[in-house]
Amino acid sequence: MLQIVNLSILTLFSLQVGLLLNGFVMKFYFCRAQQKASSSIMIYLKNLAVADFLLCLSLPIRIARYANSSITIRLLNCNFGAVVLFLNMYSSIMFMGYIAANRYLKIVQPSGTHILQTVRAAHIISTVTWVLLLSVTSVFVIMSFHKQEPFTSVSVSCESLQSGQVTLLQKIINTCSTATFLFFLVFLVFFYYSTSRRVSLAQQRQPASSSSTKLAKSRRNMLVLVSVFCFCFVPYHLIRLPRAFLSSYCSWSNFLYYVMEVTILMSVLNVCLDPLIYFILSKSFRTQFRLGVMSGN
């Protein structure tokens, strides 16, 4: 019971901080910033902000689920809260990957613009990403409502409500989502490693040159991206497989449940950590933030 209370308090804290920070971010991107995005990186940052805001809207359901074990709350969490959490997690994973790729291409081609760095390409990639994720989650929600097993106990898990068809669909989605996570994780590590190598070589040739300074700044930015990515999403994916195979054993089920809840909370914390990415990567956002602080807005 104490663990549940602690998780509820931490989730409430994440909601409050996330709404405060992402409220400012949304106000900047959609009210004060230019109507047309001037760069592809701004488009990806906007979409990441939208994903975080969606998650903030779903967190009250998760908090209510910790505080109340009623069937209505559990159904709402299983059919909406958990789905929005999935949508946010993988949209964040993908958009953080796009941001890292964009910054890496900027390092590789500092004097030119790759086709993937254009505003048009960023719009297309963002649209395809949302259509793909929304299509998958919509199909899952529809099948869950139409093929849902009756509640036999208020303590039953979401998995126990699923029919055989929904369980099979979930296994397919889990496999594809895990592969997606591994794909973006490998590329983020590669981007950081490659950037670090370029910094080392540049510093050996010309330690005090402006190019070395810019590369060092790019490496710092990439490190922030990789650190937030790993902190928020690696623990959750590490515990998914053990929970899938060991949750049927009573001696492991309770332990794995709480560990999974902790890793989910860590993934939720990206709503608090992502504004750090906006602040570091967007000069206009930093300027607006300082003006907002100085004016008291």
C-alpha cells in the first residue's frame, strides 16, 4: 500500500511540473513563435511538446487508478490512460530520434542542408509518425472495447480483460514497438559516439578553433538527448521481457508489478525533462524563456 501511495505522489508531482513546464512550451511554440516553423528542428520540437501535453492529460486517470480500485477507473485506465501513455512514449522515442538525426546531419554537413533537414521533409515525417501511431492505438482501443472480457475482480490486471485476439494483437504491437525502441537507441548511441570522435579529432588538430568549440557544443547537446532517452525509456524496456515471462509465477508477480510501475513513472518523467531539450536546442526558446522570466510571465 505504501508503494502505491508513493507512486501516486510522484505521478502527481510529475503532472504538476509537467503541466507547468509544458504549458510554457506550448504557449511559446503555438502563440508566441512564428506561425510557420523556420527549421525542421522546430517542427520536431513542437511535435515532442504535443506528445508531452497529451501525456499530462492522461496522468489524472493514472493517479485515480492508484487511489481508487473501482471497476470504472480501471476500465478507463486500461482503455484510455495506458493507450495514451503508449502513444506518448513511442512518439517521444521517435521524435527524439529525429531530433538527434537532424543535429547529426548538421554536424556532417555544416555548410549544406540535407533533404531530411528541410521543413517539408520534417512535416511529412511528423505526419506519417502520428498517422502510424494513432492508427495502431485506434485499432487496439476498438478491439479492446468490442472483445473485452468481463471483470471478475477489482484487482484484475488489464491483460486479464483481453480476449485471445486482442492479446495476439498486443504481442505483435509489443514486438514492433520494442524493435522500434532498439532501432532508435542504437542510432542515438551511434550519433553520440560519432560526434565524440569528431570532437576528439578536431581538438587534436586545432584545440582552440571555432569548429572545435561548435563540435563540443554539439556533443553536449547529443549527450543530453541520449541521457534523457536512456533514463526515461531503457528501464521500462528492460523489465518488459522478464515481466512477460515471469508474471505468471506468484513469487515474481508482485515484485515485477512494482518494478514495472516504477519504470513507467520514469518514462512519465520525460514530460519534466523534455523542456530541458527545448531549452538547449532552441535559441529562440531560450530567448523567450529569459524574457518571460524577466517580465514575470
